[in-house]
Amino acid sequence: MKKAAILCALLTLLFVASATVGAQEPPDTALFISTAPIRAEVMLDGTPIGTTPLLVRAIEPGEHQLTFIKPGHLRRNETVEIGPSEVVQFSATLEPNVFVGAFAATETVVAGTTYSRQDARLVLPAGTYEFSQSGVSLSLDPVYPNESALRALRVATPVVIIAAVIATIEDLLVQDSARSYFTSFLPSPATFAALTAAAASSGFLIALNRDKDRYEAETVIRELETTLTDAEAERYYLDGDRALEAGNLGTALTNYTRVVVDGGDSEYVPLALYKTARLYSISGGANLALQLFQLLVRDYPIPETYDRALKSISDICLGNGLYDDALTSLESMVFVDDLYDPADIRADIEAIRNTQAGEGSSGEDSE
């Protein structure tokens, strides 16, 4: 039953995206772009090019500007230099401006919204929160950063206004015989100072109230979109590695699959996907492994697995007599992985072509 559930989960993932790998000539230059977490929008020299991880092939040598944008994280700008015939790996860690909280209270109330124990895994914008507990309920309320100043102004502003009003009334009712007719109707310096202070205090109070409204509107609290946090995804992945080292392939597969299906934007998703595909390829599930490798190449091109996945695709296709597909995969390698020597791959390509030619001539002879 467990293996059937794993297969269903992986097949569901595969149906979301097509499983074709485009053939293209190896470029002179290439740029691998990855982020932690993944699925960050990337702009190359001001032009959107997709979400991470990405492989930009046949990129012009020289200096390029990269911009990374991801909700819940700070925008990041970087510069990358690419030389002729160079394969460059660029990775960026995005700084979050939110944090994930898992709350064990029976009922959690955040900014007036109630969550049960089951769904109280929340993404909270960075900031200060007031915690209070009543029975089985836990309440969290975001605190406006300038709340202390706002409270002080709410007390001080009415006092200053009252002082200004009193001073103005005194100027109007109490006439100084030493003052001229014109100056007697102008506010005294003390009254002018009180009116100025009242106006300034009222202006600051209005501005802070508006800023607080903006802050509360931008403080969007949402449920965690995946069932695993980054830390949990890492733990499942490492548990899979330990199970693999111990020879427990079934346990390893279960852990890797959990990361692939529920890991969301964790950087461990492509690594777990590769190891899942490898386990299926060595356990007789070549067809499913082929689709997983193709998915990895197309949607998760990272340096650690890109060439290895292409070589695995070629080996599976070659075993099924799909020579053209095997050639396409080998010709798409960028040799970012030291495991492969370009000369050896060229020899493999030539051997496949010779096999094709031999089978073609054999077919013609039989006719």
C-alpha cells in the first residue's frame, strides 16, 4: 500500500507538467541560477526569464545583472560575470521577511482570525507580536513599530490643543494697552508657539495613524502552503540519505518522496527528486525513472544533478532502443559535473551513431 501511494503521488506530480526534454546544441556559455528557497522570480538584465532553479544556455559573455523576487523575502540584486566558453554556477540565499510559526494551542487567534490546532502553521511577517493566552486559546496580535510614539501623541495632542485654545482666548479677551491697534489682534509669541505645537502634534498624529493603517493592511498572515517547513524537508532528506547508506531502499524512497511531494520551495526538492529517480531506475521502474529524470532536467536544472540526469535519460533510452532520444540527452550536457569527461561523452555519442548506422544497414540488407 505504501509503495502504491508513493507511485500515485509521483504520477500526480508528473501529470502537472509535460515530460519532454527539448534538444539543443551544447552552448559555448551557460549560467545555472539557483536560490534557497527555490521558485524565486529571476530578472536577467531587467527581463524576466522564469523562476529558479534555471539554466540559461547560450548566454552572451560579459557582465549581467540578476534580480531575485520572491514573496515573503527581501528583493536581491546581484552581478555575475561570465567568460567565453564558461559554465557559471550562481546561487543566492534569499533573506526572509517572514517567519513560520507552528502553534500547539487548541485555538490560535492571530490578528482577529481564528485557526484550529490542525491549521495553525502560519507564515507571519517579521515584526513584534503580543502574545496572550486564555484557557485553550492563544492570541497573537501584531504590534505597530511606532505604537509607543502613537500612544504618546494621542495623550499629548489634546493637551497641546487645549493649551493653544486657552492662549488664543486670553489674547482675544485680555487687551494690553501698551500694544498698538494692529498688534493687539495678532497672537502673542506664547500663543503662536502653542498654536504651532498643536498643529505639529496633530499632523504627526494623523500621519502615524495613517502609517499604522498601512502597516496593518500590509501585515498579511497566511497558512503555510506546504505540509513541510524548510527544516522538516531537510530532516526528511537527511533521513533518506541515512536509510540509503544503511541499505533500506524502501525507507529512503519514502523519505525522498515526502520531500518531493510536500517540500514546496525547499532547496532539497530537486536533490530528493534525483535520488527518487535513481532508486526507481535501479529497482526496475525505468519508465517512471525516465519521467522523473526528464522532469528534473526541465523544471529543476541544478548543477549537482543536471548532467547526471541527462546521462541517466540517455542510458534508459539506449536500453529501450531510442537512439535519437539518447543522443539528444548526451548532446545537451554542459559538463558542469566533474564526473563526466567531454571526450568520453563524445565517444558515447559516436558509438550510438555507429550502432544506428549498423542497424540501418542491417535492415537494408535484410530487404
